[in-house]
Amino acid sequence: MPPPLPVAARPRNHRSALALSLLWPGLGQFHNRQHGLGALFLIGNTALYLAAIPWGRFGQIYRVIQEQTGALVEGRADPEKAFAVVLKTASAPLPALTAVLVVLALIGALLLHTFVAWQAWHYARQKSRPPALPA
């Protein structure tokens, strides 16, 4: 029986690389010891997912919650009306340009997520195959 391979030379499991990359883009590349690509994909895809969040809407909702909480504490509003105002603000449609940008960022993040998962799986699969015998 041959001695075990050193840790650095052991091939990585392609299923593990795929699962990690599906969990979060870039983790499969770290699993495959592709640290530069892993960091690039991790940062890039995280930025795309964060860009897909309509942050301005969260600011509006937070402002309305603060106003309604103040009105409740001061006795100027009843709870049902305050909740209705917050719900109306939260469920209002996004402006058209914001909606388009959110959709584009989300599509870009999902496409990059798919590519990164495939790349991690493909790289690990290629590295785990034994070299072909010469003919």
C-alpha cells in the first residue's frame, strides 16, 4: 500500500466544492485552494446581492416607524392606524427605475452564483481525476 498523499496534494471532492459554492459563492473556491478566486467571487457576489436590496425603502419604513412610535407614545394615534400607515409604506410599489435596478442586480447575482458553483465543481472534478495513461 502506498503512503498517503501529503495534505496539499490531496484532490478535493467535487461534490463538496459544489455544495459549498451553492451555499455561498466563493466558498467552493476556498475549498479548492483557489484563495484569490474565492475572495474575488465572495466579495463580488456579496456586492451584487447587497445591490439587489432597495435600501431607500428600508429608510422610508424606518422613518415611518419612528414617526408612528412617537405618535403612539404621545397618544396622538391609535395602534391600528399606526400599523396601517407602516404597512402601507412597506407595501407601496418601488419606483420603476429602482425596480429595474433591483431586478438586474438580482439576475446578475444569480447568474454569477451559478457560474461560480459550476467553476468550483468543474475545477475539483478535473483535479480529482487520475491522470490518463499514455497510449
